[in-house]
Amino acid sequence: MAKTEFPKSIISRPVYGELEPRNGTSHLLIADGEGGQAILDVVAKADDGFLDRAHIIFIPKDTKEKYVSKLESLGAKQCYTGPSYEAAVSRIRRVLSDASNGLQIYLAGSEGVMGQAQREAMNVGYPFQSIQTEHRGSKARRMQCVHCKGITEDVITDPFVCSHCGLNLFVRDHYSRRLAAFQGVCIDAEDPGNVPDPVEIL
Amino acid sequence: MGIEFKKETFRGDYTFSNSPEAMKRFPFPFDKDSYMYAVNMEPHTPVREGSVYYNSFDVDEHYVSEMADRAMVLDEDPLRCQSLPHMELHGWDLLELIMVEKAKDYPDLFQLTRDGDKWHWVNKPLGIDDKFTFMDASTLPYGPMEYITRQTQGDFCVLDQREDNLWMDAGMVTTQADWSLDFDIGMNFFEWHAPVPLAHEKGIFVRALKFLLNIQQGAPARRLNWTMTVNPLLDTSPENYHKWGIQKTTLTPENVGKKQHLRVELQTFFRLPRSNGLVFPIRCYLACLEDITKFPKWGRRLHRVIRDLPEELATYKGFIDNRPMILEYLSQFDDGAETSPGVWPED
Amino acid sequence: MSAAKMNVRVTDVVEVNDLVKRFRFERTDGELMPTFSGGAHTVVEMDDNGTRRLNPYSLMSSPTDRSAYTISVRRDDEGRGGSLFLHNHVKAGMEMVISNPVNLFSLDLRGRKHVMIAGGIGITPFLSQIKQLSAANQGNFELHYAVRTPALGSYVDELTSQFPNNVHVYYDDQNQAIDVEGLLSGQPLGTHIYVCGPKGMIDWVLAQATAAGWPENCIHYEEFLAPEPGKPFDVELAVSGKTIHVSEKQSLLEAIEEAGVDAPYLCRGGACGMCETNVIKSDGEFVHNDHWLEEEEHKSGKKIMPCVSRFVGKTLVLDR
């Protein structure tokens, strides 16, 4: 049970891999939900010494206690469990501001959390191409409404209602790393009120 | 050859129109009776005096009104002009390029006097007369890219070149064919073109990128692109799609000739010397079907191109629902006669 | 689509030290030089006793100085002759042809810090990059510069007096070496490293940075390969219908040009990809020396970079 399968899509849609331990002077591992298992898996593959330089940041979401004690007992130099990404983000920024080249970044779990953590790393000059990602768990998307610019988190249907302006939006696969979000566009602009029934996002 | 600048609108009452002189120089984009994506790049060197291909940055009768429309868009939504922090040098490159070229090509309209880094810029049509210090943004009312592109027709994508790719890291985008700078800023060449159907599979973008990465200083290139727009609406942005999308349903057999516009983009590419970046101006020209079909060759050809266009492209370009009505109108101008090769109407 | 050319006059030739001369070019038409970006090069055309040579040299003058371009050339007594021609025959007052600037080694302007590592004449692109950074007050750079001896340290005095806190010089004859490992550790995220020098130095820095876990896109290098001499061979040019002979000291690109066939180029050093040429037919072994093609392309026998690569065998037919 490794990678999540996604349908073939356009080139701007992120592609996720499988985390592999890499050489580095320090290791930052950030995960939410089922991504906890991906961290356990990559640590299991790592050499001795990896954990001495590792910092794990975990947001359990609906996995609740499933991974918390397993991650805490790994013996990483630092291990933090937080209630939400918003709660964890200032810690992530602090870690990145202190880090030096040689840091390896591992992200796992939902697209929303991986995308936002990736954006924090990019903002301090870390090339996104060197960040490893592995999708686990929910296929919910973080969506930007192209009209009002508001972000709607955890979107699981297409179409959906923008949580800010209330327009009916369809879910595009076009993705912005800078916004860490997919694009939502008004679905009934040419035929107001004609909104298809929402279907679950694949 | 003084230009008489028109006072007209691209929204609301839509008073925009082309004079007969403007139609003669309209960049009709089809050189044969069918269309498919191609890299179709050529050197941006002067062709036929008076044509839109003659000067580096074409200025026409719509200049002053287009700039007023841009200012309105920016007042409503400042995110249409953005520049990531490392792009200021590119902005100065662009400002220099446009000022030098416009002053050379239109000395009666634009003047540039340079004494070291003390520059004096006069833009007569817009009534601008500014003295500033080159490379010192605090001496301009806006950043260098915004300053000069508020005075130049067309959208501007300012690209950083690195990692064997081009990155859209700055831009001024208010006359776009339905794409969002705010969303696409920071993307590379393949990513911002991701939604375009068919062309990736044909390897178009791989070849186009190779070409663009090697564009040399002083040797710009150009190509044409096109789509269809109902009403002479410059700002067909995704941001405002929920407002303008409905206009597509106002087309009737009676008004299609006046309301349906062919929208042509003259895309040019210039190397920016100080930053080693690239600027990609996208200049939009609009003409209604009625004006286009006054040229018999263009009328015949446009009918055939629209008729035979693959469904994916008609969908992507947003006129699939209106295609039957457009074809019904255009068919009256197609007598089946042969058309001559090339884009020029009279050849 | 090779770079445009301009006519210039040599207005100054300065002996920097026993091995290096500096040449200054101004336009003969009195116009200003085109602006350029730090790290750019120009291709200098030479008529060496009937042999046409085109060699790339990094521009070392300030990108903001449009009165002239300057280059520094190290004499290579074993080379094919371009540097010897410049050293022995080019004098002030001579007219020459050079190309518009082309940059294949530009700074990543997003960089929060730039660490430059130079070996010997590899200093030249950094001279213009440093001028670009300091003119824009983006002074966050370090230069680590290895030279053989104090006497052969081109521009060491100028650099250390202007940027005493940024420039570090290492002398081989005093057994000083750049501590690459130490240098790479502790650099903040967003630091970019740039290397220009002998192949061994570039390989060493790349290996160390990769081992230390540096992100690939933070590592930049420039290595102009001089075309290596080799056994002579014959080539059929299918498009132009000519058969040409590539002599021992000539590159395939030079032989194509000598036959009057137009072939595009920018760097002539295996890096830019401009001269990439399709192979129509071959029976023999390719000697690929470029940095451009992927390994698979090298193995495929379908493509060659004629600026630096050669062929040994019976038949070679190219799409030119």
C-alpha cells in the first residue's frame, strides 16, 4: 500500500512518489493523517544516524492516535504532534529559517498539507524539485476560487461551493505551487443555475 | 503618418470599432484554409511598412483607449500585475527595451533622452513627461515593469530563464484569453501551458521551449495565436468569467456578424540583456466577423478553418456552443473558390 | 540562429601575467556595446593563417559598462591555437569580429547567497557576475579562488582590495586548497554555488555537494570544452550533398563551416545544444564529448554535437 493512484492528468498536476532516505546533514519530515505511515516506512529504510538528525512534524487529523505513539517512540531528535497545519506552520517556518543546505525534506499525507509545507520551503529558497512527497489517505483538495481568490480547504466533490463567495465552482487539475492550491472556476457562468450534481473527486 | 487615437470602450456599451485603415492591417492569422497547432515561429523583423509586423511594439488607433481600459482593470484588481521579488532587474530590461524601441519607431509620439542613468521619458499620447533615475525604482510612480506596461498595448509575461526552462515570474495581464496571472505566476513553460489540449502530445511545447531558450539579444521572434470572443471585450479573464461568460449566450443570427469577434494574439519574444530573461508580449487585436468578411479571401478562409477545427480546440477556445451559428453566418461568404496562400488579403 | 556579430577594434592588450593577456574591444561603428548579464561569453573570430577559429571567452567587464568589452585569455601552448593566436598576433588597433553576448552561466537571481568557486582562468565569468551583484547592492557573495602561484593569480589584488570580506584566495604552491567540505556546510537555505575551473575541480565540487545533500538546482557550473583533436574522418552531409574531411586538429563543426555549410552554434563548447545534429546513417563509433545530450542519446547513435564530438569508423551521414 504505497502510492495513491491518480488518473492521468495535465502536466501542472503534481505527481507524488515514494519517500526514500537520502544523504543529508538534517532531515525534516512533515506529514498529516495517513502520511504518518509513510514516515514510519521511510525511517525503517534509513541508515543508523538518520533519526539523530531528524525532525518529525505530524498532524494526525482523523487518524487520531493511530500513528502518534509509533512516531514518538522512533527516537527522532525532535518529534512534534500538532492539532492542525495552521498550528504547526510557525514551527515549520522557524525550523526552515535555521536550516542549512544539506537539509532533506520529506512530505507525506494530503495534497493540501504537502503543498503548503512545500510552499514554506520554497519561500526560503529550497528548490521544490528536491523535496520528496508521497500521497497517502484523503484525496481532498485545497482549492482557490479564481474569482474571489478565497481558498476552500478539503474539497471532496466536483463541483463545490466556494466557502467565501458562494459561487458554484468546478475542480480543475491546474495547480499552483505558489498558492498550494488547485483552481476552481464558476461552472454555471454561461447558464446560471444549471449546476450538475456533485460527484466525489478521484 | 500620424495616428488618430480613438475614444472608445471595451466593456459596457462597447463602442470599440476598427477603422477601414485598421482592418487593412488586421493580423489575420490563417495562412491556409485549415488550422492546427504548430511552433510557427519567425524572426520578428519588419515586414510590409504599415503592417502590425513593422515595428518592435505596434502602436495603433486603439492605444489610448486600451490604456484607459487597463487602468480600470488594475483599479478593480491589482493582482493582474505582479512581479516576484527577483524580477526587478527584468523589469528595468523591459522598460529600457520598450522606451528605446518606441522612441526610435515613433519619434513624434515618444521621446527618450538619456544622460547616464538620468532618463527623461515623454509619452505624448498619454500626456506623460517623467524624469527618473534608471535602476532606481523609487524615482518612478510604479515598479519599472508596471510603469512601462501601463503605457504599452498588450499583455506582458516576463520570464526568468533557469534550469533549462522559462519561469513566468512577473507579468501585466489584463487582455488575456482566459488565463490567470495570479494563478500561473511562478510556473514553468510546460506548467502554464498545461491546460492546452493536443499540443503537448504533438511535442509542440518541447520544441517551442528549445527555440525560446536560444533567442538571442537583438534577434526577437514572433508567432500568432487566436481565439474567438463575443463582444470586443479585452478583459476575458477567468477572474471575471462569472460576469462575462453569460455574454456568449447573447449571440443571435442577426447580431453574430457585429458581436462575434476574432481575437488574434501577436506574440513576440525578446531576450532581456541584463537579467538574461525573456519578455513575451501578447498583443491582442479584435475584429468583428462583419469587418473580416469584407475581405473575400479572409471570409472564405475563416469559414473553412472554423468548420474544420477539431472539437477539442473549439471547446478549449470556448466557442463550441456558438460554432453552428458562426458557421451559418460565415458560409454566405464562402463560394468555394480557391484561396491564395499566405495571410495577406489582397495577394 | 547563431548569435549576431559585430565589428570591433582591439583598443588595448595588457599582459596580466606570464600566462594571461587581457583584450579590450570597442565597436568600429562608434555605437555602444550591447548590455549583457554576468557570466555571459562572446565568440571571437580569428583568421589564423587561413584557418578560421571561433573561440568562446567569458566577458569580464562590468555589465553596465557599454563602452567596451574585455576578455582575459590564458595561453595554452598545447591547444589547437586560438589562445596562441590571440597572444602572439592580436595587437591594439586590429579589427576583429565578435558575437553578441550569450549567457549559459547566469546567476540564479533568487539566490539568497552566492558562493563562487574559481580555479585559474575560471575566474573570468565571476568578474562580471561580481560587478553585476555589487552594482545592484546584492553583495551577498563569497568567492573562493584557487591559483597556482601569487605571480599567476590574475586579478587577485583587485578582488581582495575591493571585496576584502568576500574574497578568499588559495595558492597551490603554498599547499593551500579550498576546503570544499567545510565551505558547503552551514550555508543557509537558498544559497547557490557556482564553479568554473578545470574539469577535476568541477567534478570534485559537484561530488562533494551531492554527497552533502545539496539540492541539485542550487549547483551551477560552466566548463567550456575545447574540441579535442583526434583521428581524421570523412562525413557525408546529406542536405547539402557534400562530403567533407575532418582533419586531426579540426572539429566537425569547423569542417562543416569550412565547406560553406551553415550550421548554427552558440557556445562551441558542448554546452548550449544549438549545433545538435541528426545522424542519418553511421557505421562506426562516436566519440561524444558534450554536456548536452543525455546518455541514452549518446548511445542511440542518432545525434551528435559537432562542436566537440568526433567519429571513428567507415561511414557517417549527417542531416546538414
